[in-house]
Amino acid sequence: MLLYLQSNLFIMKSLLSNLKISVPDKIYLKDPESSKLGKRIIEHSILLIDKIGFDSFTFKKLGVEIGSNESSIYRYFESKHKLLVYLTSWYWAWIEYQMVFTTFNVQEPKEKLLKAIEVVTETIEQDDSFSHINEVLLNKIIIDESSKSYLTKEVDNENKDGYFIVYKRMIKRLRNMILEVNSDYKFASSLASTIVEGALHQHFLKEHFTSITDCNDNISPSEFFKDLTINAITN
Amino acid sequence: MLLYLQSNLFIMKSLLSNLKISVPDKIYLKDPESSKLGKRIIEHSILLIDKIGFDSFTFKKLGVEIGSNESSIYRYFESKHKLLVYLTSWYWAWIEYQMVFTTFNVQEPKEKLLKAIEVVTETIEQDDSFSHINEVLLNKIIIDESSKSYLTKEVDNENKDGYFIVYKRMIKRLRNMILEVNSDYKFASSLASTIVEGALHQHFLKEHFTSITDCNDNISPSEFFKDLTINAITN
DNA sequence: GCAAATATAATAGCATTACTATCAACCTTA
DNA sequence: TAAGGTTGATAGTAATGCTATTATATTTGC
């Protein structure tokens, strides 16, 4: 199955190189995909946030990193918060694409669901379709920082403005696959959101709080959540 | 069972009024429980963080709120981050106490586990044992802000210094109760940590992202996690 | 009841942050 | 070649996250 997944990934990557991951345009002032500087902002923001953490990250420091001016970065994003929202949206849109592609031709609902869970919970492998984006580091940022994008006093307004649609849409797809296996299951949405956030959390724990997780180099969060899901919905 | 739980709570509260919730002393410079000002700092930090959010919260604003000086607050806590770590430790120690007390005399492992899950996942009711602490608001803060206490570049050092032992100890108790029901279950630690963080997350979703949760006024996160746990570990 | 010790308040100061504004330079492309 | 848009440089501002110093209360121990 791993081999199958990998060859799938190969086909998908060649497809993706002609595609643009679509992020809601309210998030940015100017589309960073539309210019060289914009791409450098995305590329180096990922490197810098991974290096010093989102809390210490500033546009001034990013400016130094890309040999550009702070004020130029402000022309793309209103604030570092919006940049984080952009990065998380991009990430989930990319995961969503992989999820849809990987499960598209799978008939058996259970097999389909398990593949989808794998896509959202597995450790990320480098994808070279988007040369300026380091997906491995972006995944680390999602694990360490993404919850800060919605744990704010402005969530409800930003949610109304569509900042989190990609994330919610991806979770709804997962919920639907759960319901395809068992349409009587009462908690499909909660299970889907628990799988996604829970997997990020288990990845965090295996790096920092090893005593309260079973996940490590041998047991992956993916394994745990596949077992959990199957037991929860099939009886 | 609800009645039984409530009478238990009554006995527990009278007990608690003679007890002090113990928080690791590395977290503070001066024990806020040791003075009137210290207690005012805790009391009003809960009110103010709930009101304006942790990101906008500053010691200067808190000083205004309690009619005291910024520099006086700095004598109790090095930073607002440490104050958050203090509040979360206090909260989990309080939950841990309720968990131990509520399950103490319960013989049947499954019943014991279900009661423990209820304690960690249910919406909090006001507890008047600690007059300066509003547990309902503190619970809201835990839902909205607690992950910021460990999602930092300093986690590993702070973890070594024991900042998170209360939290980890509470999760280990829950893991042990899972193992008492089924000692062969392979993911007891991951399940315990998923229940605790997952419940906070579901509480957040039912307030802000209702489309990706099944939880609402009729279905509680507690119900979901009890069902999930039983299906996961019994077969 | 008074002195000593301790806690708190007031003020100032400082580097950094998170921006905004202005203007100049440059680079396209019609 | 003029016009429009993009980027860079510089400056400025209010707020943040502290530290330091000194003065004033308050508690306590004798």
C-alpha cells in the first residue's frame, strides 16, 4: 500500500506543478503568488517561523532575511497574524487536494476513509511541486503554531469573513467519508475534527511531552487514529 | 448519577475549603496565595484575560484593574506567560483533585473511567471553595488560551523545570484508569491525552466553528468522548 | 509601642514591536 | 516616453515588556 500511495503521489505531483493552491483572497492585501517578492515572503516566512517561532517572528526580521524592506511586506499582509492564516489555509488546501486525489478511485468506504486519515495524520514528506514552499517545515509550523490562528478574540469575525473555510471544508470531507462507512454514527463531525487536531497534538507530544503519548518512531499518530476511528464507528 | 455526583461535590467542596491547590513553585517569584495582593492578581487576571483575551492582556492593564502598580505584579510573576502557566497548573490540579475524589470509592473499572472522563470533559460549574477564583471563567480561559502555555520555543526547558507536571500527572491518572478496563489496549496514553485536549477543542468548536462539531446544547463533548473511549478499548 | 524588615507604589527609562506615512527610485508596458 | 505600478528607505508613533530606583506603607518581632 505504501508503494501504491507513493506512485499516486508521483502522478499527483506532476499534476500539481500546473496548479495553484487556492487561498481565500480576503486573507492578503496582494497575492503573494503574483510576484517574485511575494514568493520570497512565503518561502522565508516558513523558514524563519520554524527557526525562531511565531511569537518572536516579526516583519522586520523577515525583511532582513530576504534583503527587503519591512514596509514592502506590509503591502502583502496586514499583519503577521494574517500571514499565519495564509500559511495554514495553504497547508490545508494542499492536504485537501492530496486527500481527494488519493481517495478518488477507491470504492470501498472503509479503505477510502483509512487512506484519508493517513493523508491528514501522517508525517509530511517533501513535495517539490511548489519550489518556494518547504512542506516539511510548514507541517512543523502547523503542529506548533496553527492553533494560534484561531485562538483569538477576533475568530468569529474572521470566520464570517471566510478565513477558515479551507480548514472546515477539509474536515467536512473527512466527516462524509466517516458517514459513508456508517451513516448511523452520531458524532461524525466531532470525530473528524478530533482526528485532525488530535493528530497535530500527538505529533507535538511525541516531540515534547513523550510521557503522555504512545506515539514515537515506531508507533505513528496515524496508527492510533485509524484504530480509534474503526473501533468508534464499526461494531 | 447526576444527583450522586452533586452530593459528592458538596462533600468535596467542604473538604477543599481547608485545602490549598498546590502549584509548582518554580512558576512564580512570590506565591500569590501568600498575600491579599497576590490573590487579587489571580482573581482579576482571570476576569481580565476572559474579557480581552490573553494576547491583549498586559500587567499594566491588570494594574489599573486592581488599583495597583505594574511593578508590584512583576514581583509575583516574571511575565504574563508565567501567569498563564500558573493558571493552567492551578486548573489541572483542581480537576485532578475532583477526578481522584469522585472516583475514589468506585470499584468497577469501567464506571470509574467514565466518571473520570466526565470530570475532565464536562462544562464547569461554579465552585465556591476558592472565593477569589471564578472556575467557570477559568475553564473558558483554559479552552481559549491554555495551549499557548506550551506552544512556545521554550517548552522543552520549561518542561524540564517541571512547569507542566500537574497536567501530565492528571493525564497519567486517566491513562491508568483506561488500562484498568483493558490492560491490553495499546494506546492508553494517547487516548488519555486526546480525551483531555480533544474535549477542550470540542468546547471551542461548539462556540465558534459549529459546522465541524456535533456538540451543542443537547450533545456534550463528554458524551462523545465516553462513547469514543468505550468503543476504542472494549471489544 | 517602636524599630526593623518586608511589601507595595510611583516614577522613569529603554529597547522592541507593530504598525503608518511619505517620498524617491525603479521597472514595465502601452 | 510618459504613466502606472512596485519596491526601498527613512521616519515617526503609541504600546509593550520589561528593569531600576526611590519613596512610602504595612507587618512583625521584641
